[in-house]
Amino acid sequence: MNYSVLENIFTYNSGTEHSAINRTKLFNENGIEAKILTRNYNRFLAHDMQLAGVDHHSVINMYDYFQGTTDVARNELPLRLAKQFPLDEYHIVAENANYSWLKRAGQNIGKIEVLPGTVGLISSVTYYDRFNNPTVRENFDWRGFKSSIDYFHMNGELGTQVFLNLKGDPVLEITHMNINGKLSPTMWKLLNYKGKNYRFNFEDQLFLFFINEVVANDPEAVVVSERRNLDYVVADVKAPQRVAFFHDSHLLNPTDGPKSKIKPIYQQVLVNQTAKFSGAFVLTEQQKQELNQQYPNLNVSVAPDIYVSDDDLKLGQTAERQPVILVSGRLAPDRRPFDVLKIFQQVHMAVPAAELHFAGYPASPTYLDQLKDKVKNDHLEDSVKFLGYLNRKKLNDEYATASVLLNTSLNEGLGMHMVEARGFGLPVVSYDVLYGPKVLIEDGVNGNLVPDGRTHAAAKAITTLLTDSDKWSQMHRSALKKAQADRADNVIAHFEDGVAASR
């Protein structure tokens, strides 16, 4: 079985999570067993998986595993029906839609938080002493059961976290202590696991123990490290094959090319523990060749991290297009969204009906405010839309109805958004940077490559596509044709070939 190792399935997932999710779904749909293993405690995980379109059988979370809750169906728990509140003695008084007070003899003794996005379902209950200091907090899983309990010190700081099974028995404890004046978790204690207690100094030590338990009886286990901060954990997993999947450039300064130093976070695979990895996957032949030259002891293979479905290809052929420039992905400095605004300002002067749509979550609220201020100062509020993080259906609708995808990233391992775009027949205008744009875009055929940072050249290319319908139609057809290389069977074949080469 293939096991993708991640920190979490988040509410807002990055391309790395999407890659692992898509690959896992693709494999399972084609008879290849695959699962995702996640580390973080997340009592909203079932909800986040649902939003991401992940089947719960495809994910094993470490805390769920030890709590025995990996396969629990949802059973909504309204706060007024919770048996733990004896309403002949306690009273529940709603403060607003987000929380209610638990009162006894007229005094507030607890605060009941409501599960986000629901009406009256329990998220947590915090109890207070007579001086209004928190003493205990009970945390409820989105599926409707008490999952953990937090115990606080007298000063209100977190002391101990206790994780429960469905019977309410403690199965795991985390102790917090002051280290150099900072409260930090110092011990993870696994209780009565197979009749024994285990102690760990760090969460990743427990994570390693967990992964080894999951793969112990799998003689064909392939453990894939998706995130570089978890490489050192995967390196010590007792499995037949351990591989790393590089989703972006390993170079610290990609503009310097192969002469650049590598990013420190890549040290584990490329330098420190190379011998412990069967191999690594990258997204382009160019990156593979560079790594082969610099690190000949590492077996490197090429495999895409995204595929295009038949439904996407069909929708891309039939949808009605609007004069919309789409930017898909995280809004952050390395994506250079301020360059996007410079480009759009020039396009808008030539094509007043044009719109710019940003689809993705911001690096921070402050960064989003800075972008919005720029839009306001340029008097483009009516033409620029910040759509936020979109679910798959809404994002697909954007791909299907936009006229151009714009990419201004500093670099791309491949460019998941560009692969998705051409699956919908969407021409792409991109800066000519490492690595993906050169692979995905044939200049003048299915899009345009412009010199890095040349906003005027990008604006000119986009303006042409918005005003020359024949040119757009030609690039649209070429994009759909090139997208045939991104079909599911091709992705599976590349991955299986890479695994075989790493044996």
C-alpha cells in the first residue's frame, strides 16, 4: 500500500495537501491501495475531509488511531440535549449564536461554545472557578463525541491535555511545563496501548511510533514523505520503501539556477539521510537532471502531482467564456500578486470589460488588506474580485468560464493551477521561471511565456487573447490537446515506474 505522510488535512489546504489527496483518490479508484497518514490533533478533521472530498476510509489520523475513533459516523450533539448537563440543577442561557452560559444558582460556571457553522451543536465546554479562572475545558469532535479534556493551572495556562476513547477512558496525555519561561508540551504519554504505557519527548516521536504500527504488517508498504519538515520522521520508518515527494523547487534562489544553494529544509533528503530514502519524486525532467548531477546517490524519478479528469475536459469544451483573468493559488509574496495588479491595470485600460479574479487564501489578513488598498488606489474595485479559498466545484467553474490564467510566481515545481487550467482549455500567460511553465506552456501555442518580471509583456499577451477570438480559440484547442498528457493513467504510470525504479 502507498502511504502519504502529512501534518493534517486543513480547512484551507495548500497544493501539497491537494496533491496527496488527489493521488490517494486516484489510486483507490483504480484498484491501487492508498491512504493518507496525518499527525495533528484535529477534532474538525472529519468536516475538513468532507470539504476536501476525501473519503474517511482513506485517512488515518494519529490521534484518532490511538483513540479508536477512525471509523466513527457523525451523530450531532445539540447542547440542550447533552446528558452531561443535569438541567434540573443547571440552566443554559444563550448569549448569542456562538456560545451559551452554563449557570448554577444564578452564577456562571461554564461557557458552551457552539460548533462553527452549526446551530446549537457543542464544540467545547469551559468550566470556571469562583474567581472566573478556567479550570477544565472539554473538547468535542465534529462527529459528536467528547474527544479531549484540557486541564489548566491556577494562572489559566494549559497544564495537561487528555485524549479519550469513545467510552471516555484516557488513552493519551500531553503534559505542559515551563521551559525558560515559556509553557511548552514536554511529554506525550500513551496509556495502556496493547497493555503497555509509552512515553515520548516529542510529538514526532509518537508520530514515528504510529506510522510503524500502521505499516508493521504491510510487506509492500511505500511511505511517501510529502512535507520536508516530516522527512526526518519518514527516514526512520520501518518500511520496505521510503520516498520523498518534492512539490516545489529545492533551490534557495531559483534565479541562480543549479549554482544556487539548496533550501535548508531539503537537507534531510539530499544531504543528511539520503541513504535512508529509496528515492525521490520531482515534477519535471529538468529538476531531475539537476538533482542527478548534484546528488548522484539519490534515485530521482519524475511524476506529476495532479491529473485532469474526463469531466474537466468535457466542461472545458462547452463552457461559455467571460473576459476574466484568473489567478489561482495562495496570495503571498512568492506568488507576486502585486505584479498581477500592475498587469491588470494595463489590460483594463485596453479592455475595460475585463475582470480579475483571485481564487485563494491570503498569507495573512494584513497582506490581503494591502492588496485591496492597491486595488482601491487604482480605482479598480468594480473589476477585481477576491474570491477567497474555493471548493473544487466553484474553482472548476472559474477555470471553465475564465479566458486566461495568469501566473507570476517566483518559481513552480510544476504548477498545479496551470495543469488544471489547460485541462479546461484555458490559455496560460506566465513568467518564464523554473520549472513548470517551460514544461506546460509552448509559447504562442497554448499560452505565452514572458520574461520574468516583464509586466508590460504579460499585459500585451493577455490583451491579445481577450481581443483576438481566433487566437484565443487556437490556444484553447491546443490547451485541451496538451491536457491529454495529464490524464489519470499517465500519472499512475509515472508513479508506479518511479516506485519500481527505487526498489
